[in-house]
Amino acid sequence: SYMLTQPPSVSVAPGKTARITCGGNNIGSYSVHWYQQKPGQAPVLVLFYDSDRPSGIPERFSGFNSGNTATLTISRVEAGDEADYYCQVWDSSSDHVLFGGGTKLTVL
Amino acid sequence: EVQLVESGGGLVKPGGSLRLSCAASGFTFSSYTMHWVRQAPGKGLEWVSFISGSPTYIYYADSLRGRFTISRDNAKNSLYLQLNSLRAEDTAVYYCARNYGVKKAFDYWGQGTLVTVSS
């Protein structure tokens, strides 16, 4: 079955750029969605269809998807961006939804 | 304002059953596919099931099919998840989420309800 691989953790200094990857076989042929989850809270959609932002999500959040890797990029990182981030796809061949294992973003 | 409010969680013994509910408001519930997603303590997100608005289409994660049953009552703007033959590994926060788009993003989530399976 299809699998999504994320690094367990990423660390970045405030004001710098964080990149969180999501790997999968030919993931570029899927639409990838990204969620932010802070402790004790429900996940929040931050990007959908690879790079579209829901209303209210800052332009600092961007995405790209090609080949075997999708990437969530957070520019000018702030302390409030510290959270777990999950990638997600829908596998049309099985009509199943898949999540990556999650990446904990630490702001130094 | 879109709101999703889960209820029905609690402590249940192994082998027991529980029915979770998700009350929806602020949108035309019958027009949306809805999902259940769970998260074990300290673990990642795991998709459980989805049901289309009609509800013609129902799908489950392979590991859960046969024990869990998703349903909905569009007249009551409510989504349900029947959990049977519960195991310790089913202990998790269960979220309901609204589907967005053909590629199934989740644009709104409830706050979750905790299910604890323990003797």
C-alpha cells in the first residue's frame, strides 16, 4: 500500500526558513494537503492541493510537489509556528486517505 | 460559522462498544462527504472512514473494516461512528472532519472525543 514518509523533526531559528518534506512514490501525481497541529488542539489545514492556502493562512506558508517529494515551506518562521505538521493524500485507486507520520517543527 | 462537535467518547472495556456522534452546523451538511480521523496518544493522525453526503459511498481503513461502522443522519445534521469489539489499540482521540474537494482535504475539524479502551 502507498506510504508517505516525513522526517520526525525539523528545527529552525526564528526568522529563517523551514522546509518539511513528505516523500512517496511518484507523489507528484497526487494532490498533497498539509495540516498544522498544536498540542491539545485539532489539526488545521494550512495547504491544500499542493500549494493553495485556505483563508487566514499567512503567505509565509507555501508548498511544492514534484517527483517523489512534496515540500511545505514556512518562511520567516515565528515562535507560533512550532507544531506538528502532517502531509496527506487521497489514493484514488483504493479510495483511501493516507497521512504521513508527522514532523515536529521546533523553533529554536 | 462551521462547527463540528463530537461526543460519545469515554472509558470502555476491551471487547466493548461505543457510538460516537458529531453534530454539524453552519453549512449544508447533506452536501458534504464527512470523515472520521483518530489519533492515539502521542501518535500521528490515522484516517478511519468516510461517508458521502447521499450517503452512497462508504470507505474504511483496511485495518478497521468490520469492527467500525460509519453512518449519518442528514435530517439531524449528524455523523456517527459505531465502534465494536474494541481493543486497547483503539484508544485515541476521534475527530470528525469535513471533506473539501475531490482530492479529499479536510477543511474543518471538530475538537475530538477521547476513547479509552482499558480493563
